Amino acid sequence: MKICPRCEQGVILEKVLKFNKQHIFICDECDAIWFDMKNISPTTFIDFSTYMEGFSRTDQWSEFEEE
Ligand SMILES: [Zn+2]
């Protein structure tokens, strides 16, 4: 498991968004997201809420496909 480099507490999980099938890597604590596993760093994240606002959607974890 990879620990989030932003909050240093959460675990990064791979998820797929239902509405656009985008694979993202998200911290289960602070909701920082990345799009590339190889590019996960404290300076390359964006907030899940910010990303979703761009699509006029909310930052609910129900937006992810079921495992
Ligand atoms: Zn985090």
C-alpha cells in the first residue's frame, strides 16, 4: 500500500469514476487525487472536489465504480 505524500496518513486507492471511466488514485483521508501512479508526489495532486467541480459533479465516493 502507498501512503499519501500530501497528508502522510491516508492510503492511496485506485478507483474508476462511473461517469467518465477515468482511473484515478485517491487518498482515503484527504481526497487528494492523481492520474498517474508514477507521478504521485506532494506537488502533483489536485483535490477530488476541484476535479469534480469541473464536471459539475459532487465529490461523493459513490461516484466510483464498485470494486
Ligand atoms: Zn492524503
